Amino acid sequence: VQQISGMLKKLFQRARLEKPGQVDPRAAEFTLSLLVAMYDRCGTGYIKTRSAAAALIALSGDTVLAKYRAFFQFYSVTDGNVALITRSALRSLLTDLNQIPAIVGESCTPSCVEIATHSCFHGVLNSAIVEEKFLSWLRSEPAVLLWLPTCYRLSATKMISHQARCR
């Protein structure tokens, strides 16, 4: 938790320099509190870096596709020259990501993660998949992660302005 705290302070300090006046001075503290609430409910003082990274990626303002690619990068393993994501890595990713809606009472059962993992690997004979298969599955908007593109669409619509008047 202390290492993540230090990284968050550096991250938000850099963000404040790039966007003066747009980043709350307590952003690192608030973000760390959120990560602790999601990933360290027992107060062990330990959060997996990969879990924290997944949450930060999911909550970032980047495009959904960029987020999906980053998830693959953080959870994949390299086999020769090919990066692959295994079933167990996908389970870990989905479990980590499901802590985000769980914090607001929208939790998913462990069976949802298993169903999603099975659907991603449907028809796959290998124990791991390449990035394109992973991205294709995510683009189909699996129910377990439907909140992610929905949140992105909601945030993207904030930037739209219509020059129409309502009566």
C-alpha cells in the first residue's frame, strides 16, 4: 500500500503539472482509499500491483479499446514471441475488475467470472489466447464487464453539446 501510495502521489503530481487547476490536491489520497477499499478490505497493508493497475486503467479517461489492450498487457504471459492470456489470468483480471462495481454494491458472483471465462475460451483448444481473440471477446461486451463500456459512453457524452433549445 505504501509503494502504491508513492506511485499515486507521483502520478497525480505529474497530472497537476500537465493540467493546472484540474486535479484535486487530494486525488492520490482519494484514489488510494478507493484501492484499499476494493483490494485490502482486511487491512493487511498489501494490494497486488496488477490489481491496482487494472483499477486505474478501468477508471482512466482513455478509450475502451486502449483499456482492453492495457489489460491484456498487464495480465498476459509471453510464450516465445507471442503474448498470451491464460484462463487463470483472465479469471484474475475479471475478479480484479469486478471489485470496482462491488464497491458500490453491484457485485457479481464468482460464477459470473467462470461463465465469462468459459465464453471467452469457447471453441479454443489451447490453454491461452492471443490478444486479437481477447479483444474480439471484449468487443462483444460480455455481461460481466458491461459496466466498463457503459461508464465510458456516459463520460464521453459529457463532452457533447447540442445547440438545440428545448420547449
